[in-house]
Amino acid sequence: AVQQEAAVARRHMDAAKAAEERYQHLHLLHSENIEQVPSMQEHLTQARESVAAVERRLDLVTDELREAQDEAAAAAQDAAEARRDQVVAEQRLDQAIQGV
């Protein structure tokens, strides 16, 4: 009976020692993670700033594209008007030639 109790006590002591080692390991990991938090926060801040810069650039490019589209539409209207003026001028020239 004493030997059984001693064996049980050894198993409990081994389990306690293993639990203590596991606790120390987890505590170390936790400490390392805590130390990394400021660095992670800095990376996150930099990433957010980069995203904001890209969004601002995208807004600028979108505005430039919109302006270019407006200018292209205006140029197309000018071209259409110039073609109409050309047709009218050719008709007047034909009339002038026929009238001579």
C-alpha cells in the first residue's frame, strides 16, 4: 500500500512538474507576444497610412479620368460641329459654283 501511495505521489509530482514547465513555457510565449505588440501596432499604422495614400491617389486618378472624359466628350462635340460646318461650307461652295 505504501508503494502504491508512493507511486501515486510520484505521478502527482511529475504531473505538477510538467504543469509548472508548461506554465513557464506559456508565460514566456505570452511575454514574447506582449513585446511584439508595439511593433505590430506600428506595422498596422503604416499599413493604414499606405492604404489612405493609395485611396487619395485613386481619388485623384478618378478625378483626372473624369476630367479627361469630359474633355473627350467636348472634343467630340467640337468635331461634330466642325463636320456640320464643313458640310454647310461645301454646300455653299457647290451652290456658288453652280450659280456662276
